Amino acid sequence: MYKVGITGGIGAGKSTVTRVFQLFGTPIYDADTRAKILMEEDPSLVDNIKSTFGDQAYIQGKLNSGYLAEKVFNNTLLIEKLNAFVHPSVARDFSSWVSQQRTSYVLKEAALLFESNSYQALDSIILVVAPLELRMKRIMKRDSQRSEQQIKNIIDKQLAVEEAMKLTDYIILNDESELIIPQILALHKQFAER
């Protein structure tokens, strides 16, 4: 099974690109969504989170994401601890999911593909890129509850696009001047013919 990763900074449009791949019949593993599910359903992961962040990390069995985000957002050590619990659980879940697929390739969408080092277990990486101003505009429209400073803080915590490009095999430009469907279709054909 050929495994392709897709990532991009917040507001670059990786979820939009991923949905187009899905329309072509590509199985998609959404690592961020699966991580949230596993944080409530994987018993050892739940135990690790509770023992590190306290029982208040959960409310009636549901992840108290506001509490957890507040605890870790500006604490690099706590973010690393949380990631050390979550990423291995997601990696196991992804492997299990891949073994159930019956297509020539699969796509793993993840915001932290490079930061989690999970890109190393994939065969190719697609990076979705867009100019910073356009990304800011998209995020402010989508996440109206976030301030401009909050968005800048999130962007600052993500791997710089220049660094991500060094680890990438393919780039999809999503700047609203170049059509994305032909770019996606070309990659889909390439991966499907492997």
C-alpha cells in the first residue's frame, strides 16, 4: 500500500484539497480527528493524559479540550508530553486502518505531519501552500472567534513553510490564481498508477 501524507499550515487549504482526493475515491485518514477520538477511546492514552494533566482533563468521559489546550498551549514541555502520548496511539491506529484498505494508495491528512515525525513512515508527502495574507483571511472568515493575534500565534508555532518544503515531495499551490483540481488530478493519477 502506497502511503501519501498531506499537510499544510493553518488556512493553506489542506482539508479542501483532501476532500477533492476523496471525490476521486481515495481513502482518507484524518489524523487530527482520529487523535481526538483516540483521546477518549484508547484506554492507555486516557490513563496517560489523566495521570499527567489530572482528572479534570475529562468531563464525564469526554475530553475537556478547553482545559487541556489552556494547560499546554504556551508550555513546550507539556505539549511534548501530550504529543508523546498521542502520536504513538495515532500511528498504531493508522497502521490498523491502512491494513483494511484495498486501493493502490491512501492519504493521511495531518496538521503536525512533520512535527510528529509521522511523515517518516509515509512514501510521499504533499504540502499545500498559500500566501500568508490569504491564509489569514481564510482563517478569520472560518474561525471568527479567533483574534488576529491568536491566529498569528498558531502560525508561529507551526513549522515554517520553507522548512516544510525541504521535507516535501509535492507541492499544491492553493493561492486562488492557479486551479487546484488539475494539480490534484495529476497527483491522483500518478499515485493510482504505482
